[in-house]
Amino acid sequence: MNYRRILVFAAHPDDEMAMAGTIRKLSDLGVEVHVCVSTDGCEGYPVAEWKDDIVKMRMQEQAEADKVMGVHKRHHIGSPDMGLVNDKQTFLKFIEIVRKVRPDAAFTHGPDDRHRDHVNTCHISLEALWQAAEPVSMELGPAWNTPHIYYYTAVKGQPPHILYDCTGYAHIPCLARATQVSQHVLWNCTRQELEAEAERLRQANEPYCERFWMTDRMVLTDFPPLAE
Ligand SMILES: [Zn+2]
């Protein structure tokens, strides 16, 4: 994880919190962390009266979470929630963000997921990371190859390739989710409960890892020779 810049793809405003401990740890180590959110989260209203305000609410919640996680910048594709489609216009937006951020590593949803936005984010981001390195659509910025690409969720039947030690950061996912007040009905918890649990985890300071899978896009080099 010795990177200068990373780019985390999330279908919805809070999906990236599955790796919130890693995000905060890398940020503390001086890595510039960018998050790219595919959709506006407009369907995530558990109370009918919130329909007109939910996007604004979630924008504010994302800004608050970014402070907790140490996110440098959040980028928005702006597709409607449940309506992310793999069309040309959306694809070009993904390429443009890759070329703008120029990450050393990208993290995205795994392919085995029941949510259409998660699966589409996986497919579009992987394709965009490849296409961004090709000399095409050059008005979107200079070509950029992202050498390392990981999944952070939804890989079935395969144990994670990497357990990243985030000891000391076990409370960060909880603390980040505490800021997502509009989603607490869905998660059947309150802000107070999440903050109390985060404090318990912080004080317990137990060993904590987050899981990652390497995609088949990664060319593995520079490994030390195996011991005899
Ligand atoms: Zn999601």
C-alpha cells in the first residue's frame, strides 16, 4: 500500500466505508485518497417525506464522513441511484476522473453482487481504468495507467488475497457510518449507538484488518525471492 494517490470507486455515497480503516490509515501516512461515487443516492430515503431532500442530505453526510476518513477529494459521476448504466457518456466520465486523479492504485466493488449499481460500478471502473491508459479520447486528459487494481467487496468463493493491518483504525468504519444519519433507519441503529460502538472499538484497540482481492488486471512484479 506504498502509494502516492489512490482512487476508490463507490456506487453509492457510503459504500467506500467498507474500507474506511484503510482509507484513514493511508491518509494518515500521507497518501492522497480520492473517492469517486457513481450515483447520487437519491433512492436511499427510508422516510417518504425525505424524497426531495435526500440528495442534499447525503452530500452533507459525505462531506462529514470525508473528514472522519481523511478523504482528500470526492468526485461525483452524478448518475441516479439504481440507474447507473454502462453507456458511452458515463464511461467517458469514469475515464476523465481516472486521468484527473492519476492513481497508483484503484479499489472497486467486486463482481459478485446483487445490487445493479455495485455490479455496474465494478464493470465500468475496470474498463475505464484500462481505457484511460490508451491513447484515445485525449481531450479527457493525458493517458494514465493504474498499475494496481483491487476489489474491496463482493468476491465469492475466494478468500481475500490481502489482509491489510489497520490496527488502531478499527473504529473508523463505525465513526464514518455514524455521520450517515439518513441511512440509520435502514441500518437499524442510531448515531449515538454507532459513536458509542466506535469509542468501544477505539479503546479496545484490538488487531483489525480489512480485506482485499487483487483483480486479474494486476501484473505482479518486485516480489522478493521465495526463501529456500
Ligand atoms: Zn451501495
